[in-house]
Amino acid sequence: MTEKGYTLLEALFQLVVFVLVCHFFIFIILWATTMKTTMMTDEQTKWELFVFEMHTYLANATSLNISGNQQRITLQTSNTLHHFDCYRNMIRDRVNGGHVPMLIGIKSCQFQLSIMN
């Protein structure tokens, strides 16, 4: 007759399985943290591109007007009229009868003109 019991080999096997599960769990947490940081970087990149594009338009503008309760900028460049609007959850450029989204995923926006000496 054989005795049933808990052997050292079974304990070591359970310890190995437990350590592997812990490593897998830590790997998932580190991966999720990296993904969160990457997503924030993506938003920052979109903002930087928007600022660069607006700076380019403003540098080439011959006239500027803010209207629509500070929700629209109208810029005249050498041969094109641009209307930058806050529309729903984006800032868009209305030019030549079309709409070009410039910044998506915003809650609200308001334009203001400040002249620096």
C-alpha cells in the first residue's frame, strides 16, 4: 500500500509555476505602462505638429482676423484664404471649399491675438 502525501518534488513544481505566473504578470504591467507612455507621446506629437503648421501659416499671413466668438481665425496668405474653425472635437482648416482636420480630439478651443513688441 502506498502512502499519499505532499512531496518535495510537487512543492518545487508549484513554486516554479508560481514564479512563472508572477514574471508574466510583471511583464504585462510593464508593457501596459510603456503603452500608456507611448500614447501620451503620440498626443504630444500631434500637438507639436499643429503648432508648427499654425506657425507656418501665421508667418506667411498678410492679414488676420479673429471672429465667431473667438472660435474662428481667418488668414490671408499670398493667394489663399484660410478659415481655422473650432468644429465639434477638432480644429479644421477650411480652404478652397474643403475641410482639412488639423487637430482632433479637443474638448474646446478659443483663439486669442496677442501682439508682442
